[in-house]
Amino acid sequence: MSMQFSTGAEVAQLCETVAALHAELVRYGLVAWTAGNVSARVPGRNLMVIKPSGVSYDDLRPDNMVVCDLDGIVVEGDLSPSSDTAAHAYVYRSMPDVGGVVHTHSSYATAWAARGEPIPCHLTAQADEFGGEIPVGPFALIGGDDIGKGIVATLSGHRSPAVLMANHGVFTIGPDARAAVKAAVMCEDVARTAHLARALGQPVPIAAEDIDSLYERYQNVYGQAPVASTNR
């Protein structure tokens, strides 16, 4: 039976969005079995939407997403939320501009996390998306706030929307959940290419000033300008 959220139409729409975005993790090969998760902050409210724990990606639907407050307490939903809920909630409490959080164990990026090594910036695409290296966060056990604390400590003041949590996997943030998913996709792409480059020899670095220029252009110039509204 479909569940109707008493938390309102905006939350119901976010449940649809979050459920659909999990399919993108599968499409881009970022997850295995039931690992990984996407969450979204409800704008203007102390709520977030996250996937249920241990449910197959094929079975994820808007009506089985879980709504939690920003302490990770379930507000609406029949299933238990993701085991990473406390980490997501801590990020939202600590970083008000973050509207989406994603966690994956994508193979190449997690291999860098297993080495405890940041991904150096040797590619213009990485400069564009991440503004430099992709950093490593501290090791932390799953289930409490420690992972969230590590994410926040590592990414606060950093241009990268992705962090490689040591011996664990990738967490990404964004102004909304779709942006966080994009960061996860691009993080894995960069990690794969960096691995291949290192296998071939010593990658060539990009000068810091060129990284700054590339990041500024991509973040502020690249893409289509918004169409001005007209009163016709």
C-alpha cells in the first residue's frame, strides 16, 4: 500500500526524487547489492529524506523512502533508515548550504580511500569539478556521528564536494541531491583515470593558478545562462 506523507507535498516530491536518483548510482556502476545511499534535505525544515536500510535498489520506491529529522529520528516511514543516517544528519546540521548527501563504495575511488591517499589534481576535469585534489577523511566506525564529523571536518573550507573516507568509501555533498550524485559519478571517473595514469607512469601536475582558473570558469561560466523571465 502506498504511504501518504503527512509531512506534505514537498516531502512527497523529494521522496520521488531521492528514489529515482538511486537508479543513477546503479546506472553508473557506483554501488553493489544494497550498499550506498542518497539523501536530500527538505528546504526550510529540519527534515531529510533517505533510503531504507538493506532494501534492493530494484525495490526502492517513493513510498518506501524514510523521512527523518536532522537528529536522524524517523518522522515518517515504515522501514528502518540507512545505517549511514547519523552521518548524513550530522552533515546537514553542520553545513546549512548542503542540500544533498551521497555515499558509495565505488571501486576506483574506494581503492584510493583504502590507501588513505588523496587524488592529486592532474586533470582539467578534476580542476573543474573539485577545484584541486580530492581529500581523504579520517577512519570512523559506521553507525554514529563520527563519520559525519570526519566529512564536515575535511570538507569545511575545501572546494571539493567529495571526500574519500579512509578504509571506507566516498561521501559527496551538493546544494541538492542531484548535484551530490553528479559529484559521486565524477569522483569515480577521476579516480579511475588517475589510477590508469599512475599505472602508465608519473602523471603531470597542473599549476595551482591554472587549477584556480579552470575551477572559476567551470563553476561560473560553463553551461547555459538562465533564461530571463518576460511578462508577455
